[in-house]
Amino acid sequence: MKRLILILFIAFAACKSEPEQVERKVFSEVEVEVLLEDSVSIRAIEIIGEDLAFAGSNGAYGIYNSKQDQVRVSRQQYDSIYPEFRAVAGTSEDFFMLSVANPALLYKTGDSGQMELVYKEEGEKVFYDAMTFWNDKEGIAMGDPVENCLSVIITRDGGQTWNKLSCDQLPEVAEGEAAFAASNSNIVVEGNKAWILSGGARSRVFFTPDKGKTWDVFDTPLIQGESTQGGYSMDFYDEQQGIITGGDYTTPEENKANKAVTTDGGKTWSLIAEGKDPGYKSSVRYIPGGKGEEIVAVGFTGISYSADAGENWKELSSEGFYTIRFLNDSVAYAAGKNRLAKLKFR
């Protein structure tokens, strides 16, 4: 039976189609339904149909089956290592997970019924942060600089092979510029475009209009300069309207220069909600059907919601999560330290 492991990972539906909206009400609360409590730290999740695939610390990965209301967890080992996974992605055929640190290990579902290693990179500075796909054939992952550019690997054959871009194809990074593997949301793709968010000594947006063939880079006004500062998460509502968020996780209450938006495809960014909560957040998403006005940001400090494109925010819950993905316009999955959850917004 071909690809037995796809029993776990079936019918990936990665479209951003939006339901027709008659009238939307501003959310005032969120119900947190815990799906899994474990010792696993999870920073990477992916919607698969109605289900949720994830990968995390200590080699753990799995899926929440919504019809059965059941979570299955497996562990991936490489030699004596149980990798820490902080990036996942999917196509209609396969599920992918990518580890941080040295060696970088990228796995995909395979014909053998086991996860198959399709890319490996060794080096003292190797550290991958995020991954996503444009379509079933073309995908991209990014990581911290090994030389004088960000690490960017691209597949053109559905994830069977991955090739690393050379630094002469990418903008040069500043000293101390890197990225954060906080929520698998350093990369966003729309159409043929992709945006990558960096942080640390510099926090900028690297942009490709043609699936990685050419690149440009744009400054952001986010707080930066220290290794813990800068952009942690990014989302785009369409090819023009986007948001970045972050700050400094060591001072999470600070709420200045930690949120910014663009209306010109990432070329320029403007700070929003200056001096207003929320402070540091590790994951931000536009709500489907929210016309770019409704946004949710999560972090270990709680769940915050904006109904006016980020100008004003309300804390809906103090329960902490690292990352969030929306199933529809009122239900999302979230993951964090030792748990997975379903969030129902009302």
C-alpha cells in the first residue's frame, strides 16, 4: 500500500479561499479546548483538511484527527539524535518537517510508510527557522546565515530534492542579523511571491517576486539591535497588505516598535498601536474573511485580537501559545509548551 504514513497525513488543503461574508461580529471571547497535553514543545503546525499536523521537540510529530477527536504522536530518530522540529509544511501528496540546529534534517512522507530524509545540512552555524510551499511542486525553507546571507533552500520537484541558494543570489545580511524559529511564520507566500522576515541586530523583509529567482530587501521599523529583538512573525492578507510582529521575548511587556503593517507589498512598513498592548508576540495571523481588518496574535503571554487592522487590540485570553493557524473564520488551532488546542472565537 503506497505511502502508508499518509493515513496520518491526508487531503492537504492549503488554499486561502475565503467564505462569503454577510455580516461579521467583533469577537469578545475565545474558548480554549485542549487537544493534547504532553511534554512536547510545539512551534510548528499545519492545517490538513479539517485536521492538524504538527512537529515539535524530542523528535515528536503527529496529527489531530478531528472526526475521531484523537491525537496520534510518533517520534523521529536520526542516529542517536531526536531532532527538534520547528518548521512543517505540506502539499496534497506529502507532509514535511524540518529540524533546527546541526545537522538540519528535512523529512517528507515516503513510499516506505516511514518519514524519509530528503535534505541534510551540516555546519556549526546551521539553524533553519521556517518552511512553506507555493504549490505542490515548489517550496521554500529559510534559516540563519551560515555565510553572509540567509540560508534559503528551494524545491522544484515536490520536495524530493532541495537546493541551497548561493549568497551571490541573495541580499547580504548585516552583522548579527538572523531569524527566530518561534512559530514557523518567518515566511509567507502569495502567488509567485515570497517574503522572509529577519530579526536580531537588523530586522528586515527579504522579498522575491518570482519564487526565489531574484531578491530584494526592505527595512522595517521594528525594535532591533539585540539578538532577542526584531520580527518574529509575519502574515499577508493579500499581495499588498501584510503585518509583522515581534519585539523582545525577554521583555514581553514592552509594546513599542513591535507591530507594523504594509499596504504596498512589503516595500514600506508603518508602526501601529505604539505604546499599546500587546507587547511581544510570536505568531500573528489575519482571520479568513476579515477583510484584512481582523487579526489575532499569540505568544506565551496570551491571545490578543484586533478588529481594526491592528490599531487597537483586546486580550481575549491569558493562556499562552507559540503559534496559531486558522481553520475558518472563527476556529483556529494553536500550539505551545506541552500542548495543542482548538480555539473557538465568539
